[in-house]
Amino acid sequence: MRQLIERAEQSHTLSKEEIVLLLTDPEAAPLLFQAADRVRQKYVGDEVYLRALIEFSSFCKNNCCYCGLRKDNLHARRYRLTPEQILSTARLAAQTGYKTVVLQSGEDLWFTPPLMADIIKEIKKLGLAITLSIGEKTRPEYALYRQAGADRYLLRIETTDQALYEKWDPEMSWQNRARCLQDLKDFGYEVGSGSLVGLPGQTPESLADDLLFFKALPVDMAGIGPFIPHPQTPLAQAEVKGHFELSLKMMALMRLLLPDINIPATTAMESLHPQGRLLALQSGANVIMPNISDMYCQERYDLYPGKVHTGPDAAQYIKELKEKLSSIGRTVLFSPGFHGDYLKGKASL
């Protein structure tokens, strides 16, 4: 096992069978995390990129069985920010020192393509990089948002097992999801995707397929997070035992396979473990996305129970975060943190 991990650390390649072996062997975990941490340090450094997350609408037209925002959740407390409220939050991000904002929402059709493009253009005037996380769109919409100034797009595929995807994402098409990711690549976005680890029916083999899919695309960012059942969804009673460590393993393997991409330490990791994000940062992750939406929004963007809130004071959160990161030898970097920036910087020295 040690030899396999050492080889992967050097070659950044693994077969499907080798990935399954590493995911299922409990003794592999410590060696895997250590190797991923070394690769992370070599390829993206000790700085943790911060990106300001703005959750601007909890309305969604989809009915994903694992998501608290699903349209059939009649208990959801819906909200929708106005364009001016979104811009005001983006201004706060810029004033706090952020260089990137992540605009995230359910698939809310109230935000038409022209309106969304106008919002992107106004935020770009603040000198911010923009990541969109707003779901499946048409090819012309993706082109419009890119022309307006969007830099990145996050579209998690959740699982590359087509039957599983279409079981838990009813009325949606896995092929269309994959088409969207390719369209985004075609238009020059930095593309992020990711997996939901622990979905009922998921297997180590399908998780291995996820990793190989992300490597083949390839993604510029991979978000790996544990499935946490929401009480107002069809998967409310699903079991979550072992999902935290399995998510860490997936994150570590992603770092070995794509050494210089950006990997966020997700809030869901901290929802399952009090030190979840710090452990993720020691297992390959290099990005944190603090939520700078006001508390009204944070409490209502209810993807899963126990979702960690960052609190109402953005500056105080940054201060506390710096202290936590220093305890593991990491520092905060207010940089757009584009894929490959660190290596490009090293090459210019």
C-alpha cells in the first residue's frame, strides 16, 4: 500500500482498481492523507485561498432527493436577494479584502440571463473574480455569462453513475449535466465539479469513476463533500456512517491525481466533525469559501441540517480563521487563486 501511494504521489496516475483499493483499505488512510498534504504543499503552497460565498436565492426548480432546497420541500423558508442586495454584498466582500466572489443559488428562473449578465458586469467593476454556481444552463447562456465577465463555474455532477444520478435527481439527465461541463470548458471557464460522497447505492467503484471523470475532463476545481440527510427529503433516514473519512480519502486521491487544482474544504466537513475543515486542509484541500451572506440568508439556505454559519461579522471571522490556520502552519491569501497561479509564480522566480 505504501508503494502504491508513493507511486501515485510521483506519477499522479491510478487505475480504477487501485483507487477502489485505497478507498476501501482502512490502513491506507494515514499514508494517503500525508501524501496528499505533501503534494498540496508542492503544487499549491501553504496559502489558503479565500473566496466570498454569496447565497443569493433558495428557490429551485429541481427536485433532487438529497437537497433541502428541492422544490417539493414545502417547509423550506425561501428567499431571493434583489440585484442591488447582491451587489451590496459583493461590495462588502471587496471591502473586507476578498478578490473572488462565488454567486450561488438554487436554479431560480426569476434571474433571467440578461439580468444575471448585468449583475456579473456590475460586480466585475469592483475588481473581483467571479465564480458562478447556479446550475444547468443552455450553451448560449454560458456564453453570455462568460462575455459578461464570469471567470469560473462550479457545477457538481455529484455522481458519475448515470443510473444513480437519475434516481436521486428525478426529471434530470446525466447526459445534460455532462454536456454542461463540456460547454463550460469550451467557453474558457475555469470549471469546478465534484462528488457527493455517501449517497445511498453509491459504491467504491462509482466513486473511483468520479475521480477518473474529473481527471479526464480535466476539472480546475473539485469539491468533495459528504452526504448529510435532510429531514424534509426522501433520503431523510439514510445512513451516514463513515462518510467523513471517505470524503477525506476522495479529497486526498483527487489531490494525487490532479496535483495543482483547487480543492475547497467544504462546510459539510465541519458539520460532521468540529475540526472537519482543518483536517480537510491537511488532506489535500487549499480553499475555504466563507459565507458572507447575512444571517437571514445563511439560516434559510438550508441544503442539509447542521450547516455551519460564519456569523454576521465578516472581519471577525477572518481574524478567527487566521488563528485556526496558523495552528496547522497555513496562512490566508486574498488572491483570485486561479488554477496554476502558484506554479506560474514559481516558474517566474
